[in-house]
Amino acid sequence: MKNVLLIGSSYSAAPFLFLLKKMGFHVSVCGALKDDPCHAYADQSFFLDYSKKDELLKLVEEMKFDYIVPTCNDYSYLSGSYVANALQFPGFDNFETTEILHVKGKFKKEAAKLNLKSPKLYHQGLAKNILRNEIRYPCLVKPIDSFSGRGVSKAMDSDELEVALGLATASSLAGKLVIEEFVEGDLFSHSAYIEGGRVAIDFFADEFCQAYQYQVDCSNHPSILGAAIKDGVRQEVNRMCQQLNLVDGLLHTQFIANKDEFWLIECMRRCPGDLYGHMIQKSTGVNYDELFVSPFVGMAMPKVFPNDECKFIGRHTISQLKASPSFSFTSDLSVGDIEVVQLKVSGEELSSAPYDKMAILFTTFSTAEQMHSVVPRFSEFVHINSLG
């Protein structure tokens, strides 16, 4: 039995843990939070802050794992890539390429170099080094190293820029930020499985931010996107794969589209969180998690063929703007099957978005029209009941 280290221990990592055990591996997990669910089910646990890549490297060297598998946040892939390149594990890009794709400022610079369709970069680095005469409004300010929309804000003028700079700097471990052009449009995601430097199979989803402006909490598959935008995104992704010499595996991209235009916002090689893959599998029948895991354990990605007719699936992460103890939630939805993945115990404190979630709903709709009428305003149909 070969030994695998899963880099991550949250609920989003749990599907990988159970899949790897089903595949016959001895599965260890690492993660700093002792209450994370994967620690309860792993064959062995290591309570380690894996964002500290040299500490992760030391653990992997000492334990002599056969494989390492990232999970659903940027640090798991960044540190995993660092270790994989030092110790020759499969499935990861070289570390320089990893940083290009996972560090916002580096991605923006590479996008400009490759002439990819992406918002213009105005600044990356420390706030004190900004050349303010080069900023055009409105602009978007982001921490250089955060995820889930944390610390992101829009600035309409120089006064709002100062507030945005403070928020982004405080949300960054490195104290650095990115300022980029703000583009108008709707948000979408593209999950592409790369094989031989090209898209082998992909999935497009519509995405929406309701509780918190820059964190996706609602999505659906299949997407409303037309063929022209899908083909354009695939072409950009194929070009990026070839220019960066990406290894086989997942490349997940968020982009904004407006009529016949689109802009790539960010790319990642780690798995998107909040059980995104479960939505795809419910809709298409394709085992998204198996596709993701396979390259990291030295296996070819399985040959899969999506069903000709997808089911209409919506996903909603239940959260709130103000922290309070949560008791239950109710729903006004009149749809088909509803699956609930509970994340909080009744009475437990539910922190404010984007830092916490109560549950994830997966709903099956009977028609595309029904799905598209509900998902963009999912939160209107779900009500959190607080204690007291």
C-alpha cells in the first residue's frame, strides 16, 4: 500500500481523502486546525501550517511519502509544487510556473506578456510604491496573495483608493497588493482538464456573488454561455498551456464576459473549493475529483465522456454578512431534489462572509429556465435562523 499526503484537512478536501482511500492508498493529511474533518478520517494526521513550505518539505522528507496531493486553496498547491520540485513528485508544474498562475501580480504580468485577454495591470507590490497618475478609475484593488475575495474592493476615485489600499494591505500576508482595470460583465468559470498541452475536457459554469461582493456563493451548470465565448476561452487557455508548458491536470479559470467580449481574471491549478466538483458530477456524471487527483498519484486521467444531456444543477453556499450564532435555515425553494452539506453545528457561531459558511445546497432543477431564474438570487430563497 502506497502512502499519500493530502495537503489540506478542511471539508473541501474530504472528497479527495475518501477517493484516495477507495483507490487503495494509505492517506495522511496535514493541516493546522485540529477540528478540521479530515483529521478524523485520515490514516495519519500532521498538525502543520502547510503555507510554510519549508516545514512541509521537512515533513515529506522525513515521512518518505510516495505521493503528495494538493486540495482547494492556493497555499496547498504553492507549497505542494515547491516540495514536488525539490523531491520529484508528479502532477505539479515547476515552481516558477506555479507562482505565475497562483500569485495575482505575476499572473497579470504574464497575461500582458502573452497578450492574453485580461484586465490591464496598473500596479503590483507595496502601496507606497504606487504611481497614482497611472491609475484609471474605476479600478479593482486585491491583496496579492489572498483568495475567496478577501480584501478585494472597487475604487471609483482617489479617496476610495486609499481605503481600498488599506483593506488589501491588511488582508495580505506579504503586505502587497494588485491594482487592475475594472471590467463590467458577468462572472463565469472554466474548469479544463489539460492533456498534452491542450484542453481534453472542460466545463463552464455561471457564477454569482451575493452575500459578499467578491466571493462566489452561487453557481450553476450547465452555463448560459454561447459557443463563441466558450471557443474563445478555450483558445486562450490552450495558448496559455502551450506557452507555459503546463503538465496534465486541472486548470481552473474565472473570467468575466460581456456580450461578445471576455477577460480572464485569474487561473489556478488547485481544485476550486466548496465542493464545486460535486456540482459538475451531479450535472454531467463525470467524476471531477478523480480527474483532479489522478496526475498527482502517477496515473493517467481517466477517459471520460459527459452525458449528452446535463442535469440542471445549482450550488449555493449559505453565509451572512453579520456574525451570529446559527440555529437552522429554511428554504422557499420549490424545485426537485435538494442535497444539504451541513458545515455548522446548531448553535455554533457563524462568522461573517467571506470567512465562514453554514452549509452548501445542491439543487436539481427541471428546466434551464427554472435554474436561471433561481440561482442568480439564490440567497433570497434561503433564510438563516439565528439563536436569540
